[in-house]
Amino acid sequence: MCQGHSVYTRQASEKDLEAIARVLVDTWRSTFRGLLSDDFLDGMSYEHQRERHARTMAGPRTAYFAAVDSRTDEVIGFANGGPNRHSDYPYSGELYAIYIREEYQRRGIGKSLFCALARRLVETGFSSMLVWVLVDNPNRRFYERIGGVPVGERPIKLGPATVTEAALVWSDLMSTLGSCCTFGSSDVAWKADPRS
């Protein structure tokens, strides 16, 4: 890890599932409060998300990466992805999620996670990638800034609300890696899992 870096990105494993669940639930509550109902957000469960991500992590060709605060060894963000789950969109890979605790956002961590995941997908044979993001998500611009191109929208039901998701794509992941995934200006380092 480079000197002065306080956050590093590494491959995640089953031992990170509890932390991943907490990041997801806490981030939904801080990001979507006022956009989704309080009952829906307050009803989200760490245990349910842990079980859900355990199933996803066990899936074929699925990748998980964690962002870790090196001062506390706490997982403060994660990204996951794998095969595209939406047959009506002809892209081989899918970015399932990137979530980062609110106090760590806008420090280059999201880009580091995105690039680690995109690189792994390319290495495992995926040539393109899709992501679904709520249209009203204030972080949607992040995906657009790193080259995501809108290709469609769909309504989804979250609790009592029906909201709209937008699909953004990177049709050439190899080019994306070359054009936006450089790490020289980030305050985030990459390293292998120090516990392995």
C-alpha cells in the first residue's frame, strides 16, 4: 500500500459479509431517506442482506471487492458484479452494486471499486457491463462521469413506492479500463487481503 493512503481496496470474502450487509443498509438509509418511505428503509435488515449477499457471492463468475479503512480495518464500502441478469439487455456483465459509507464518499473510493470490479470482469471474459441505478439517486452522476451511457428505464416497486431505475452501460470494458481506470490521483490504494 502506498504511504499516506488511509483506504485500500481488496477482494472481499465470506468473512466480510456482515460488514457488507451493514454498509448496504446504512447507505440506503442515509442516501434514500426522503426518496423512499421511512417504513421501508427502517425495515431493512442486516441479517437479510447478509444472507442475500452470501447467495450472490457463491454464484458462478461473481466478484466482490471491499474498501477498507487501514486505520481501523473496517470495511467502509464494497462493489459486486458478475453475469448480466437481464436478458433483454445484450451486455455480458453487470455491476450489481457499489455502496460506500456516507462519510467516505467523494474520495475516489467508488472509482477504485468500480475499476477493480471492471478489471476482474474483463479478466473472467466479460466484454461489456450494465448497471441499474435509481433515477433520483444523487450518486447517479458518478456512473455517468466514468463513462456509463443511459440505454433505458424501468419502474420497480420498493416497499409501497414505485420508482424508476435507469440502465447505464459500458459497451467496451477494455476501453473503459484504459480511459478512466488510472489510480495515480486517487487516495485509495489496492492491495491483496492482508489476512490471507
